[in-house]
Amino acid sequence: MSHFVIVGAGECGARAAWALREKGFDGAITLIGDETLPPYERPPLSKASIGEVLEPKLVADRHRYAEERITLITGVRVNALDVATKQLSLSDGNVLAYDKLLLAIGASARPFPGVPGDSQSIRMLRTHADATALRAAMLPGKHIAIIGGGFIGLELAATARMLGVRVTVVEGLERVLKRGVPQEIADVVATRHRLEGVDVKCGVAITSLTDAAGRATVRLANGDVLEVDLALVGIGAVPNTWLAERASIRVENGIAVDERLRTSAPDIYAAGDCCSFPLHLYGGRRVRLESWRNAQEQGSLAATNMLGGDQTISAVPWFWSDQYDMSLQIAGLADGAVHHLRRDLGSNAFILFHLDADGRLLAASGIGPGNAVARDIRLAEMLIAAGARPDPDALVSPGVKLKSLLAA
Ligand SMILES: Cc1cc2nc3c(=O)[nH]c(=O)nc-3n(C[C@H](O)[C@H](O)[C@H](O)COP(=O)(O)OP(=O)(O)OC[C@H]3O[C@@H](n4cnc5c(N)ncnc54)[C@H](O)[C@@H]3O)c2cc1C
């Protein structure tokens, strides 16, 4: 009987395991992860209330894995991978043989330079354990410094304000969300945070981050010193690649896979946050995405191809973020765009369409209350997938339905 092993019991690994069964695989499946919890959703960790964080949102109850004959091993790390003998060495001393292997080992929070890990008052956020420790310290009246004005930092800033915590965000670049969204949307986000009482400092470098006696000290290049109860380092994530690197599997900003999620080693696939892949829709350029939906879709695609399928990556990148009552959504990749067209949707919601010099729609980013932008972003995604060159006048006219552009 064939044995398929999935390393990394996160969103992607869990999705792949379920998809293998849904697609009719009858062999043995082992899903192995180094966290103690069964696979759970990470997005609520920065957004939800403390109660919801304490109760993790599981992808599926533990017993359901057994029902589907998926052997779920948690709290065990894969320490080494031998490509020649097709064996994995586990941290509990066991050795596991595989016929096909999926690496869905995700990413880790990027530490602040010179501050190797977490301490009581300097923390990072990636896991449920991180979130639980962080939230326990976020009490009303406490002061937290968030290092980095990216999505996770800003989501946490919003959550902290709702918990009555004083918040200072320190961003080294000239504005927040520099890598994530265009200026127009970042301005809306920063303004809202300031209205909610967050002190947003942009364009200030940090010269040192230290902790002593349960408090953190953030020294800024402009001479300011922040003494806070807690500093949250939210400066991005780094793909987990060491397992692949040590096995001489090709790595290029993540474990390098082809359009079918195959690594450079036979019978080994990689998917989700840990891998970089060529995106046909954008001229085959190699990208790595850190997005919940991408992790799900690639888990499923990897399962198809592990079973002998021949599916290539075709999904349009998509990401969302919730802060206060606002939701941001981004479809596609905007770099390379030269035209940015705005469509107002009413109720403080709008979408920006990003087009290249030939008028091809590359990306759309929107912001608004609740799910005000969801439907139009979904339609924009379909236009992007179709390689559409929509009429610019129609794009900016709220009276013209995007659906009609799709039909055109
Ligand atoms: C706080 C937070 C908020 C987020 N919010 C959003 C959002 O709003 N929208 C959005 O689109 N995305 C969001 N994301 C991103 C999304 O959660 C990730 O893209 C997704 O979780 C990636 O899934 P993955 O399975 O590829 O990786 P991961 O979820 O990182 O799972 C990989 C697992 O593999 C384990 N592992 C690694 N190495 C080994 C090893 N050697 N042996 C055994 N196990 C190993 C890891 O510990 C981890 O449990 C958020 C992420 C975080 C952290």
C-alpha cells in the first residue's frame, strides 16, 4: 500500500490530506506537525477576541482525521529528510518511509535583527501559543509598541485598541502597508488607526530593541525612546526551508517548485507559505504567497498531482485583512501597473484597478466596511484570470456592472 506523508500540519497540509481522500486515494496518509494542536486557522490570531483566540478554530476535529484514516502526528518535528532512501527522521526518534512526500512547512515570524527570539516583553505572532501569550499581556491601560506597519501588526493594533490597550506603531518606511497596498488605501488605514487613538509613526528607524524587568525599550533614530509593556515584532515572515536545503532540494525565496508544485527532488512536492512558484498569469515570474486561500488551493492541487494528475497553478493571488469594521481585499499582483483607476462603491468603500501599459488588468485592491468590496473584487479576479483589458471608463463607473465587462 502506498504511503503519502505530509510534513506540516497547518492550513495547507491539512487541506492536502483531506483532498487526497476526497479524490479517492486509498493508501496510507500521515500528516505530521511540530505544533501540539491539530491544524487550525491562523487568521483569527491577530483579529478575533481573546476568547476566540483561546479556543482555536480547528480545520477539523482530531477524531475526524482518524475516521478518514489520516494518521495525525502532532508535537513531533521532522529533523531530516533523506531523498535517496525516501525516509524522514523524526524528533521522537522514529523513522518514517514515504512513497510521496508533501512539504507544507509554512513560514516563521521574522525576528528583529539582534533579538533572536521571544521574551516576556518582546514577542512575535505566528502560532496559537504566541497569540495566547500575547493576549494575556494585552490588558486595558497597558502600552504596546508594534514594530512594523504590515497587515499582522495593524490587525493586532486594531484588536489591542478594542481591548483598551495603548498602541504605538513604528514603521521604518514612509507609510504603512508599503508592500501590500497602494498609497490611497494605506492612507485610509492609517487615518482610521489614528482616529482610534493609535500613534502611527512612519519613516522612523529603530536603533535598538531591548527588554529588562518585564518591559521593552524601543530606541528610535530620531532620538525618541519608547518604554512599553510589550513590543510586538511584526516585520514579516520567512519561509521554512532548512529541511529542504539540508536535503539539497532547490530553494529560491522558499522551496522552489514548478507549476505542478514538484520540487527538484523526485516524488517530493511543496505547497503553501513555504514554496515559491512560477505564476503563468504574470509571465511565469516566481512568487511566494503568504495567504490563507493560496495555502488551501495549493494543498488541494498538490494532492491532485501526487495522485498522478497534471494540474498547473492558475489561481489569481488573493488576500484579505480585517481591521476594526473595515475589510481590505487584494486580488492579483499590482507591481508593473502604470494605470490606477478608482471606482467608488458608496458607504466609504472603493476599489482601485491596476492596469499595465497595454490596459490589461493586473490587480484590484479595495477597502470598505464589512464585505462591501467582496463581490466586485471577486469579479475583478475573474477579469484578471481572463487576461481582460476592460474599458477604463466602464471600470470607474459604478453604474456599469463588472459582470457585464466579464461577458464582454
Ligand atoms: C496572525 C496571522 C494572521 C493572518 N491573517 C491572514 C489573513 O487575514 N488573510 C490571509 O489571506 N492570510 C492570513 N495569514 C496567513 C495564513 O494564515 C497563512 O498563509 C497560512 O497559514 C499558510 O498555511 P501553511 O499551511 O502553508 O503554513 P503554516 O500555517 O505556517 O503551517 C505550517 C506548519 O508546519 C509546521 N512545521 C514547520 N516545519 C516543520 C517540521 N520540520 N516538522 C514538522 N512540522 C513543521 C509549522 O510549525 C506549522 O505548524 C495570517 C497569518 C498569521 C500568522
